[in-house]
Amino acid sequence: MQEKYSIFKSARGERKFREVYEQSLKLWAVPYESRLVNTTYGKTHVLVSGPENGEPMILLHGMTFNSTMWVQNISALSKRYRTFCIDTMGDYGRSVVKEPLKTRQDCNKWLSEVMDSLGLEQAIYVGHSMGGWLSLNLALTSPERVVKLVLLAPIASIIRLPIVFMLKVYPVMLRPTRERILRLWKWFLARGSRLHPWIEEMVVQGWMNCTPQLRVVPHVFKKHELSSLKPKTLFLVGDEEVVYNASRAIKRALRLLPGVKAEGIPKASHCFVAEQPELVNQKILRFLDKGE
């Protein structure tokens, strides 16, 4: 019998999804430990890599995906840092939902409980898309828990989503087929870019077999909140971003976020973490090491 808030549409779909998740982890180039930690909202799945005495870094993936999105980044990021890649509660991953995240307060409580369960008082936060929104949300309300902040094309947050985003995404969510899913994700990529075949298959199986149980809707934070941001922040966006205008997003980040370093990633769109992984890794590490 399916759990009340299971993300899976069927037992068969769950088996297929888990098979592809495990196959995707074969791309994980470093040793890892798979953990399930208890929270008020359910069991949260975390992939842990890197030296045990390394500075903790929490990575939050984009919506309708999971921690396997970091396969091309984890080797570089976990050389010196202790990385914790979290499957967002209610999204297309291996976390098990007991109670859905419905408000930004829920999101903060959930992340704080995950950190407590992992024995982390503070951590560097790296978030892509929805993961960026979740990271920024925590940094604004619990800055003592965020050492530094890396925002990778955060959804909404500082700039409103265009109507075209809704028109592209929601019809596919309602009637997902392999062809429609791949066409949508091609829109998320820069011209000529392509995801790794197993990551692409992870996308397809997630959209085909899962229904999101993440109920919180990302929004643009108020200016007075953004101006109070305390952690040092890096803001990256693909030059060919389709979720919002890249140059406008950079200008708004520079204007609204105190002391932020903001720049574009060439030949990349919303999935630039996978499109230009070496450059992204380099920029993240340089920022963390030198603040550049």
C-alpha cells in the first residue's frame, strides 16, 4: 500500500525510479554514504562524501530532481569539504514524506532538523533553482546556520517567474510522456547542450513515475529581507537562462543582495551546473577559498 504522501504513482513506477537512481549513483566518482535522517516532516535522504574533518557543505538540488544532479560536481567539491547532498522532502528523490512542506517556515524547520540530526551547527549552502530558494530562505531567517551561500540560478527569489515558464512546465507535468519531458528539458539547456544519458533518464523516470509532494510555492523575497542578508554570497546564472533574463537577474542581485558576487556562465542555461560543471566547480571553490 502506498504511503499517504508518497511521491510515487505506483509500486512499479517506484521500482523503476529506484533502479535508475541507483544506476545514476554509479557516476558518483567518490566514496559516499547513504543516510536517512528523521525529521518532523519525514525521513530525509542524504548522500555524504568527503573528509570527515572537512568543513560541511550542504547541497540542495533543483525542483523535480534529486541529489544525483551533483554527479559532475561532487568530485571537485568533496576533495576538501564534507558534502551533504540532500533529497528535498516531497521532491523526486528518496526522502520519505510524513508531512509535506507547505510554508517557508516548514522549509526552515525541516532543514534545521536535518542539520541537527547530522550534528551540524553551521554549513556552507549551495543551492540550484528551488534548492537556491530554500538556501536563501534559510539564510534570511537563520543566518547563524549558513556560513556562506552559493545561489545557482535560484528560482523566483529576486525576480518573478515569467508566464512562459508556467506554460512550458505545467502541461508536461499533467501529461508526461518521454517525448514531452525531453522536449521541455531541452528548453532548459543552452543550444547544443545535452545532459549525461543517465541523468537524462533520471529526469524522465522522475517525471513519468512521480507526483511532487513539495507544497511550498517559491516567491520573490521582499527587498527589506534581501537587504538584510548576512552570509557572503555567490550568485551564478547561465548566460542563456530561460527562467528569467540573465543580465537583469545579475543586476538585481548586485542591487539587492549586500556584497554579493554575481556573474554569468557562458554557453549555458538553467542547467549550467551540468552544462559547464568544471567552470561552475572552479567558481564555487574560488569563492569559498578566496571570496573571488
